[in-house]
Amino acid sequence: MEKQVVLKKNEEKRILQGHLWVFSNEIASVRGVPAAGDVVVVLRHDDTFLGIGFYNPHSLIAVRFLSKAVEQISYDFFTKRIEQANELRTRLYPSSTTYRMVHGESDFLPGLIVDRYNEYIVLQIVSVGMERCIQMICDVLDSLFHPKAIIARNDISLRTLEQLSQEVKVLRGTPGETIYCEDDVRFVVDVLRGQKTGLFLDQRENRRTLRRYVSDRRVLDCFCNDGGFALHAAAAGATEVVGVDISESTLERAKVNARMNNAKHVTFVHSDVFEYLSKAAENAVTFDVVILDPPSFTKNKKTVATALRGYKKLHIFALKVLKSPGILATASCSHHITEEAFLDVVHQAALKVGRTLQLIEYHGAAPDHPVLLAMPETQYLKFAVFAVQ
């Protein structure tokens, strides 16, 4: 018997609108005993064909759609999808060989992230089905791009939801470091130990956005990671830049990047950001520009309220050390925090400390992280710039 998943009545509406996930509570029956990672046919309650996808009986996301047609999930399938995704990126960044090549569901390869850092390719896989295809995917990437190495950066908690282990693994070749040039700023990319898959590529356009606000200004970069915003601020003429992060290994990479860029007047501080801001406020230390780029405060809907309290506290501290007039650049990287909730919590923080905000820019992730409109989950990054009185 063909392996099939039959939906409950009226549960196909979201799928027909282009969403690529079937949740376990939307399934009426499963036919043919498919195992985790098998390709199944998805049917409406009346057996009308909807498409095919990877199945996982152990996950809340029970099916990840691959196609609205019947086709083999083969070498040719992955070649076509990856070529299509890469063509878009080469149009977006024609002079760069560093970009997000495949952005999961947004590129119709659910559960698969592919980042290119010049001669190296880094994968992140959060689907059992994609995990089972990993050698085929590597074959395609080898054939199309001939990388020096392909690395799996599967050290992310999302894999546990699919009952996959967390690991960093060299899949092909010999990994090393490479240099990523972003305008006039250079970064050393460590594909084995760097942030995410090596660097935060989703903020590349927002780092450029920041540059117009920092000339001749004193800048504080909170959660500075590898120094992305800090080094762009320095290159754009900031008189002083302070980067703060709790990770010592991250700060070591930031210092290497600063030396490589001959970035003067840049200091990196090892501290919890909340503690740093609290002490700065107590000691009347102020900045002309404050940047907040925290990690996700919530991984699920259950902790949204707690996360919003954390965001409010963070912005209250930040506004206390921001001069008037000043510039606040702030981000949230959780799709569970809506745009409305994010902007409201910043507004509430401003009211708490008696500051007035003017929203002057609002952006999402870089365009190599496209949004699939049918899937709000793919629209995760929010980046706002405020003029503050």
C-alpha cells in the first residue's frame, strides 16, 4: 500500500493557501505504516490529492511538504531546487560568494538551510527526511559548487523536536577559515565554531543601515557577537564603540576582526548585557547610539509573555543610557514575537522611562532570507531604528 496521510475535514485550507506544514493534530489517519523520514502522499479527507512530503510521526510538524505534484525526491529534484535558490542569490549579491543559498521552507526545501561562505558550504538540517537525504544533497552541492568542504552545523535545539542529535560534523573535504567582505568591513568566518553557521548573515543589510547614524557618535553594541554592528560603526566614523557580549569565545573572534580591520576606538567588554546596562545607568554612562541584537528570548508560544517582559526590561535599561536626542537600533529574532508586540514593548519601555520615540526605519532579514507569505514562521527577524528624545 502507498504510504499516505489523510487530513481531517477542513484541515486542508492552510495547505491550499501555500503553507508547507501539516501538524499532527490535523491528521485523521495514516495508511501504509510510514517511518520517520519517509515520503508520504497527503490527501484531503475525501482522498483528493494535495501533494507529497517528508513524514515524522514523532514531531508536532508531522509532514513537511516537498511538492504539490507526484515526483521522485531524487538527485535531480535537489539539483533543480538548489540551482533555483542559488540563481536568486547571485542576482541579489552578484559580487559576493557569501550568502544564504537555501532558506528552508522559503526555498521549498523544508528543514534545510544551506549557507555559502566563499569556498565552504555549511548545512543545517532540522528534518528527519532531509537528514536521510544528506549524502544526496552533498553530491549535488559538490557537483554545482566544488567546495573545499561541506560542514553540518547541526548544533541547534530545534533538532531535538525531530528526535535528531545535535552535532557539528565535517561531511566532505577539509574545513578552514575564510574571509567575508561586507562593504569595507572584513570578517573571519569560522565555519566550525562561529555563530549560527559561521556568521549572522541575516543582519547584513541592517548593519549597512546603521552606518548613516553613527558618524562622530559614541556607540554601544549590545550582544555584539563577532563585532558585526560594532565594526560597521567604527568604519562609518564613530568616535568610540563599545561591544558587549557574555561569550568569551565570541569576543575573541570580535577582537580578531577588529584587528584585521584596523578598527580604532573599539573596545569589547565581557559581561552580561543586563548587568552592563544596569551599572552604566547607575554610573551615568551614556551613548549617542545604542544597538540591541539579542538572541531569541522565546522558542515557543508558551514563553512569549516571559520574553516580552525580558524585552521590556532590556529596552528600559538601554533607554536609560541613551542620550537625548539619540538613536536606538533594536532587533528581535523570534517569529513568536509579532511585529505589533515587538514595537509595543519598545513603546511601553519608552513610556516607563519618559522617553519619546520616532520610528524612522523598519526592516526584516536580508533578502537572501526570503519570506514565504503563506508561512508567518519564515518572517522572524524584526529590526527597528528609532530617533529618541
